[in-house]
Amino acid sequence: MYFLGIGLVLLLMKYLEIDPVAAWSWMWVLAPFGLAAAWWAYADWSGYSKKREMDKMDKRKQDRIDKQRVSMGLPPKKRG
């Protein structure tokens, strides 16, 4: 996501001809977009994004269980 943000800022600076980016080659201005695509491809290939998604789902599930336990007057389970 950082690469995409940097790419957008550089693209805007190149379009508005703001120095020093105005003098740069288009290859350097568009490079962050290529890096973002490479990162997303790697994250999907390696399972990184799926693992993060599953971690979020597990946390929501545990929070829901803890909330139910507290509403029944029981202490939440210790994690870890």
C-alpha cells in the first residue's frame, strides 16, 4: 500500500511539473506501481495475505467469545 501511495504522489508531482520529479524519467515515476504489483503478487503467492485475513478472523471470533463469557459473568479465557 505504501508503494501505491508513493506512486500516486510521484505521478501527481510529475503531472504538475513540480521539481525535482518533473525532471525524472517516467520509468522512475512509475516504478512504485510495478513494485506494488510485485508485492501483491508475492503476498498472494506466499500466503501472507491469507494468513493475515485468518488472524483477523480468529481475533474477531475470540473477542466475540470473550464478550459472551463476560456477559454470562465468567472471566475471559487467557490467551496464549
